[in-house]
Amino acid sequence: MARRRPGRRVTLLRMSHHSRQPRAHNALTSYFCSGDVIRSRRVSDIVLSGVVDVPEPPARLRADWAREISLHIALEPGDVEVMPLARARARWPDYSRCVRAVSDWTATLGLPGVLASSDVALMACRGARYHHDGDQYGGAAFCNLFLSEDNGQDVHFPSLGLRIPLRRGTVLLFDPCQPHAVIRRGRNGFDAADFPDGQDCTQLFLTWELPIEDVHVAQALNVTFDVNSAASMTVNDGQVRLNGERVDVRPESGQWRPAD
């Protein structure tokens, strides 16, 4: 377990473990780069979620984020874009407290110290179309901390039948090869009209790339490796396959479809 500094108390309000066992005929496999080789692995059907106690980002920082999005990013509905983290940290006295909260949460999952050695980025989205990140990030698990207030949006994992409400302090650990989206609460799919101009539709979040080959990460998500070593010999890049066929997802529904 990670040690907590004296005087710093992290309140874990909720932690959930979501899983649906895959059907035998619905085998999802990730092929990912591991050093100089391609490995195969089972796509996890586990999503771990919780809510940790983190303070609201200061008004000055939130105003800076709004200017960045308005002037430089031009965030459209469904987009997920990188924000400048180094500048944010200079104006964010509680940044380390946020990181410590997520580190303590992942420690409760049996992942001591893995956050400290993982890459972190600051992201923004106005909703998010259904997608998977397996082509580029099949070798990682995503750990996200959401920083915005509840504005009526959920993270939706359609293949698993899971919806997780987003609010400040929501944390997620999941396999990026699973289709996912940020949609309006109560909706059954992504619709750009649900994120109109003039409404507070933006979500800011920190995201860490945890190495999927780390034994603790693999155990937390119940990942099995080298499930199709023969096929790995013929694959040249990262991808997700369903029953042997390379696939991507429909951006409005998250349903699997043959890749172009």
C-alpha cells in the first residue's frame, strides 16, 4: 500500500468493479507492440471506478483552460484533445494532491507505485464519440481522474452495458481497447447536438498510461497474454480483432464494425 502523508486524508467515496464475461464466439483480442515484437492479449471486460476527494481547480486555472480551448484548440463536439499540462501545474497548487488521491486509490487496487512511473497528460473533451484506443495504446491501461463538475454526462462502455456518471473526483481504470464514449446522461448514443455552443459541456481530466504488461495491472484487469501467438507473427501494427477480423467502432453507437 502507498504511504499517505500526515495531515492528508483521501476519502474514497465509492469504488465499483464492473465486468461482463465474454461469450466464447465473441473473442476480442488486442495485438500490441512489446519492444520489438507484437504480442496478443485478451481485451479486458473489467472497468474499475471510484470517486476520490479532490478540490475544485482554482478559478484562475479554469479561466486559463477556457481561453486555451476557445482560442487554440477549437474543441468540437466529440473531440478529445491534449491540454498544456506544464502551464497548468504552475497555476495549480493542488495538483500534487490530485495525483496523490489517484495514487492512493490505485494502491487499494493492488497497484503500488505504478502511477509514479507512468506517463500523465491533461485532456479536454466536449463529449467523446465512441472509439477504442487499441491501435495505439494496446500496451496500456488508462487511469483517468475527472476534474469538472457534474454536467450531466456519463462514460459509456456499450459492449459491457456500463454507464459511469462523471463528476469531480471520478476515477476510472479500464482497458482502452474496450469501446467507450462520453455521452449525455439518459441518451443511448453519441449525438453532437447534445453538446451545443454556449453550454458548459467540457470535461477536463488527467489520464495516465499504465503498462498493461505490469503484473499488477494485468491482474487488476484480468488480462491474459499470448492468446494467439501464431496470429501475432503475421501482424505488423497495433490493432483489435474480433473473431480474427480487424475491427473499429461506429462513432455514434460504439458497435463493432470491420476496419477500413
